Amino acid sequence: MVIDLNADVGESHGACAVGADASLMPSITSANIAAGFHGGDPSVLRKTVRLAKTCGVAVGAHPGYPDLKGFGRREMRLPPGEVEDLVLYQIAAVAGVARTEGVALQHVKPHGALYNTAARDEALADAIVRAIVAFDRSLVLFAPPASALLKAGTAHGIRVAAEGFADRAYQPDGSLASRQHPGAVITDARTVIARALRMVKERTVVAVDGASIPLAIDTLCIHSDTPGAGELAAALRAGLEAAGITIAAALRR
Amino acid sequence: MVIDLNADVGESHGACAVGADASLMPSITSANIAAGFHGGDPSVLRKTVRLAKTCGVAVGAHPGYPDLKGFGRREMRLPPGEVEDLVLYQIAAVAGVARTEGVALQHVKPHGALYNTAARDEALADAIVRAIVAFDRSLVLFAPPASALLKAGTAHGIRVAAEGFADRAYQPDGSLASRQHPGAVITDARTVIARALRMVKERTVVAVDGASIPLAIDTLCIHSDTPGAGELAAALRAGLEAAGITIAAALRR
Amino acid sequence: MVIDLNADVGESHGACAVGADASLMPSITSANIAAGFHGGDPSVLRKTVRLAKTCGVAVGAHPGYPDLKGFGRREMRLPPGEVEDLVLYQIAAVAGVARTEGVALQHVKPHGALYNTAARDEALADAIVRAIVAFDRSLVLFAPPASALLKAGTAHGIRVAAEGFADRAYQPDGSLASRQHPGAVITDARTVIARALRMVKERTVVAVDGASIPLAIDTLCIHSDTPGAGELAAALRAGLEAAGITIAAALRR
Amino acid sequence: MVIDLNADVGESHGACAVGADASLMPSITSANIAAGFHGGDPSVLRKTVRLAKTCGVAVGAHPGYPDLKGFGRREMRLPPGEVEDLVLYQIAAVAGVARTEGVALQHVKPHGALYNTAARDEALADAIVRAIVAFDRSLVLFAPPASALLKAGTAHGIRVAAEGFADRAYQPDGSLASRQHPGAVITDARTVIARALRMVKERTVVAVDGASIPLAIDTLCIHSDTPGAGELAAALRAGLEAAGITIAAALRR
């Protein structure tokens, strides 16, 4: 059994420090690097690529809405054609900086509101996948299991990696419980590890109503902006490895 | 005799229309395309690359300071390392979008205050050239003749193209007369053509004090944001061709 | 009979020229001045206040979403509390600059997507009105007739001015036909004048299905970003005055 | 003997947390609140005004260059007229939001590169003071002792408060030692208190060369972005009070 561990990194910009990149990087296998639209800036991007390379972590582009103020977490109603262009631009920027540092881009994972909306909006999902296909159809798309985004990737014939969250509660329909709900974010390391093991080994998760629902995932996301993210990531990785699971980047499998 | 004609294009963004790209493009041979920092946006960038490709115009990156409000014309005192990173980022974005459209990047021309400051500031000039060298050392650098920027390019062993302005007055030291000076911008087509011919054929220009000074150039810039820019560009091209001069992109020579 | 004529102005910023402010201003009685979020900048704001003062035009704040790129025309899903704060901020900025120029603020008209969404979203409408009430409850709110926004103003006990558009087609339910629909924007001056006269005198408008529907308005908006906006505004004003209608700012009535 | 303690606050924006506002506020008497150009946003501004009001701290505007990315610490060469307008805008926004919360603005302190450049650039200093005078000539200007900015304030007849830094090293000419110099930032609480006492009681400071130089100040700045800023502020305040010095806001004296 094998699983990829990914995290959103490179989201600091200017005087604004976001995330625990340095402490997270040794525990993950895929880094989703921001491109300056919802977070990140050219210097942070380059530094983060270098850090990922040093740690042997695969590099992906993490495109978001052009909303630094709202950290890309506010839905913006943009025409699909505009989304296609801004996703293409962000992939190009991250890929070009990565190539300059001797690293080939592995994957693309949309950020925040762009990811959540594309999970259910077919036109938006298709626009994102068109950008990937236009730039480099060997890239892997990270998307929620059974989402419109994942389906769009498959429909266009690109590789996809279904993503799960070990530190978030799931609704009976397989979607994430809103952060507004009490218990939506799980911070206890042992619970997180137990949920991750269940996802990887049994391909299920226990939803908020107590039912076990199917959840087939290829990559597990570790949130980088929670306190103690580095420690939690290390504990999760150790817990998975102790259970005989191989941790490896999405592309290498 | 041969000369390249270049123009700054793709500088519109969102609701803001800048420049006469569509009317200019048929007359030029090299397009300097903005990357969204001083002007331009992802959709305008992609559209402009397509327009250049259709017109058979070579594509270059036109990186500027991150100052959409000031159109990159205000000097910002940034550390050279930060300039290197933001120039690299902008080259990567334009090159990646161009490659997606089947076009290989030809050149890099810094914009506005970045270009002017790098013409005299060695540390800034070196930072810009480092970004080019890191990304792709086959790119051509556009820079003022005899400037610190041109020298930095030569010192790093990359190809350079010295740039002249047929519609701008020159000071006796070979620098441009400030736009504040009366007569600094020349709008009469016949005068512009006569000055361009002199630059190309005699490799000189008449400075504001009446003296003829040396000016060896490889590419002539046509400003895109003056009224009637398209007509002036067409007249200039026709005037140069009528005098037996070949108009061809910098790289093709 | 009396009507106010308003226009959105002061939406240029930096190198980006938007609207025909100088040619419009002599024909209108209320100016909705942008605050730098969807358009405008501090210098344009101050200059526009001065122009309005010179022309004897009443000044209002024209707050929008923080989206310069999208000109405030893209819906952003912001929490009502955040909208309240950004509307308050924009009113404060415009009112303070106006006061500095010796002009008291008359009104507030939300811009673009903020206006359209607040017309039907009660929580958003209430947030906007709370900002107005907190800042100065003597301000007049411009809003669509019978909208959630107008109702929120009335519920909070502030003065409201119902706004109509003489150059836009209406649906049978009293809402504007989308700009995507053919015929949604009316450019013929005589038709615009005839529709305006009907709105003012008969308090009705002919909808796209040919039916006459009630439309009780206090102020008529003239779009500033259509070609020939200045001429159309002058013709509309002349046509209304020729029919014996008094043109006067909302507050003065 | 009396001294004002001030700090730059309200500089967080969106997902970006800057400064230790909550822990600092109880120890200071004047709060310099950002207006969203170099830091801050409409919601942070309003919340910070409320916090200052609750703590009985006087409120000032803290205008900066429009450079969120560089936190206003990068010099931008803007025309003085443009600086006047953007300082006016920021004062208007902060004053309007403060007034909405029942608080009258006390002072204006320019931020970062704007403050440092105006300390030596007369044209820039005059532009800033013109904005203050135009908006409200009863406002107090915070500026370095003997600076061009302080002199401009005096020349225009407004009240000024000379500002000192107890945690920064001074050069023999009375200017601050650059942050690049070792020892430029002083973090030891006892040293900071001793230096502050000397400034207040003897109106001198020991420069980096060991010489005692005159430094007549009315207000002491406490940096909000250093680790342990809240504790240092509390210790400084206690140390000053223990020495019989009254801590009171600039305006109240």
C-alpha cells in the first residue's frame, strides 16, 4: 500500500508569513506551491521550489483566484475562459521557476474556493483541465474523489489523484463538513492517524453521522496553516509508515 | 541593412484598455508582452501571444515593477535579489503561455522604470541578466546602447540587441531627453522616418544640441500608447523598406 | 415634475482611463464617485470631487467590491460583516476627501456586482445600509425600485432614491434584462428620451415582452462608459427639460 | 515630566497577521492605525479603532505607500502631488471610520519608507503636511526630531510631536542606524528602559560612537512587529512610570 502526502506551501508573501513550510516539507512527498494570486510571491515561490528540491519533495502548481486579500477562499464568479487563462498563467509561472531550479512539475492542485467550486461546477472544472492539457498533458490533477473536477480530468484523458483530508470531518455524501460546524477540523494526532489509516487501508471514512462511506484516495492533504502542522505531519507520516504503508509522491507510483 | 521593429504590447488589463496592439502588430517584428505586473493580465497575455503568432511577430517578455497603478513607470527601490526573482517569474509566465500557443520566446525587454534604472544601475542590471541566464541563456536582451544593462548582458555572455527610439529626442551623452522637455517626443511621421533612417544607415542621431552622436542599434522601438501609433508604425516600416532596409526580428538576423 | 440625473464617475486609475467624466458632468445632477476599490484612485477621486463642485453636481460615494481587475462587476461571496466594513471605509474616504474640498456628501450608490447582488440579497443589503447608518444617517441611498436594497434602507429609516435606467431594457418583473440579451442596451437617443419621459411622467416602462409595467423612480442613471455618453446625457437632459421636467439633485427635492 | 507612547497597529490584512496589537494596546497612549495601503484592511481598521477606544488610546492615521507586498518599506518615487492625495485619502478613511466609532482623530504618522524619505526630502514633507492641513489643521504630526518633515509641519503652523525610538541605535547626526548594522535594534528590556529614561529626562541619547547627542522628543515609538513586543511595551511603561514620568497621549498634554 502506498499514499502520497501533500501540503499547500509557498503561500507567504512580502511581510506576510503564512504556513509552516520548513517544518512540513520533510514529512510530505508533494508540495503544492502558490503562484502569487491567492498567496506567494516570486521570491517565496523560488525559495519554496528550492526547499522542496532539497527535501526531495515533488513540486506542483497551486493556482488560486486573484484575491490576495481573501487568500483565495472567497468565491469569485469568473467566466470559465478567464479561469482557464489564469490557471494556465499560474502553472506556467510555477513550472518555469521550477525548471529554472532543475525541477520538473509533477501536478496541479487548485486552491481554496477555486478547488471547492470546481468540485461541483462542471464548466469551471473543464476550464481548469483545459489549462492543464494546453500546458502539459503529462501533469497530474489533484481533485476530490468523485468530484466534477476529477471527472473532467478523466474525461480529458489526464492522470488524476483523488485527494482526502485526514484532519477534516466528512458528510454522508462524501463532501467535507463546513469549517463552521463544530468538530469539522480534527486536531488530535491519534484520531488523524486512525482516520488516515482507514482511508488508505479500507478506502472508507466515518462520516459525521457515524456511517462508514467509501473514500478512495491517492493523496492525503496536510493543512499547513494549523498550529503545530509540522509536528502533526511528522506524526502522521510515522503512523502510516509504522502500519506498513509506503509514502511516495503521486507521480512515482 | 536590417533592423528589428519592436513595440510594448499586451498592457491592457481587466476593464483598462492600453495601447493600439491590433493596429501595431502588422508593422512590427518583435512584440514585448507584459506579464501582469505593470500591465497585462493572464487573458490579455494569451490573446496577445496569439495575435503575435498570427502576424508572424516574434514574442518577448516585458517584465516590469509590480506597480499596476503606476504602470511600472515609478522607480521602486527593490533589493537586486528580489528584482531577479520577479523578472524570472515574469519571463516564466510569458514563456510558458507562449509555449502553450506553440511560440518560443525570443527576447526579454524590461519595462519603464525598471529599464531606465537598469540602464545606469549595475547591480539592478546584473540581477535582470541573472534571471535571463537562469531561465534560458539563448534569450536576447533588449537594452539601451552602451548602458549598464547592455554591458551586463555581454558580460554574462548572452545575446543583446541595442535599442533606439526614432520618436524621442536624445541628449548629447546618448541618453533620452526627459518627457518633461519640450520636443522630447517627436510625432511628425516624416521626422521620425528620417531619424530612423539615419540611425540605421549612419548609426548616428542628432542630439538636442544639434551635434551628431554615434548610436549603434539593432532594434527600433515604436511606442504603442501614443495616438495614431498604428499609422505611425506603418509609415515608419514603409519608409524604412522604401530605403532598402530589411525589417526582421532580432533573433532571425 | 422633477428628476435627478446620476452617473458613475471617477473610475479611472493610474494609467487606466475609464469613462467620459468631463463631458458628462455638465449634464448630470448627482455624481457617484468611485473610491479606489473597483475603480478610481486617490488623485482621481480628489480631481473628480473638484470637477463635480465646479459643475454644481451633488457628490455621492460609489463603493464597490475590492476588484480593480474585474471593475467590481464580478460577484464575490464576502461575509456581510466584511461588506459592511468595506462600504463604510469607502464612504469615509470619499466623504473625507469631499469635505476637504468643501463639499458635503449627498448619497451612496453601490457599484456593479455589489449593487446587483444587494438588490436581491437581504443580508448583503442590510450590511450596506448598516454602514451608511453608522457613518451618517442623513445620506440618501440609491437603489433599484422595489429591491431588497431599497427595502433595507427604508427599514433602517434612511432616505432612499429609486433608480431607473433609460438606456436599458427591463424584464416583466421589473429587473434589468441581462447585457447578454440583444437589445438590452439602448443607444438611440430618441428612444432613450422617450423611455425616460415615460418613466418620469407615467411612472411606467415598457418591458421586453411589450407590457407596460410600473416603475416609480427618483433618479435616472446615465452610463458613463458607453461611446458618446456625454452627448447622450446632454440630449437626455435637453429632452427632459423640453418636456417641462425639472432636473435637480436627489437631496434638493 | 510626560511622554506619549505610540505604536503602529492595525497592519494585519486578510489572512495576513501582522503585529501584536492586542498585547500592545494596554501599554500605549497613541495608536497609529494603518489605512490599507501598506497594511491593514477595512475590517482590521474598524476593529483596531474599537480596540484603541476600549483601551483609552488616542487614534492616529498611519498612511503609507501603496505597496502591500513590500509593507510600505520600499521607497517609491511618486510625484509630491500624488503623495498629497494618497495621504489625504488615508487620513480621510481612518478619520471617517474612527468618527463612526465615536473617536476623534488625534494625529498622523507616515509609515516606513514614506516617513524615512519625508524626513530628508522637503518636497515630500511639504506634500504630506499639505494633506494634513487640507483635511484638519488641528491634527498633530509625528515626525523625527529636526527632520524636514517636522520643519514642514512647523512651517505650516500645525502641531508636531518629535518621535524617538528607545529600541533603536542612533548615529552621531541624530538619524537612526540602519537595521543592517549589528546592534541597530535593541531588544534587552533594561537597556531600552534606560535609553528611554535618558531621552525623556535628559533629552539626549548615546549614539553608536559613544557620544551623547541631543534628542528632544515628545513621543516614544514601540515597534509592534518584534517578538515579545507586548511584554517589552509593558516593561517600558512600568519603567518610565516608576521613574516618575507620566504617560499620556500627545494631544492631551
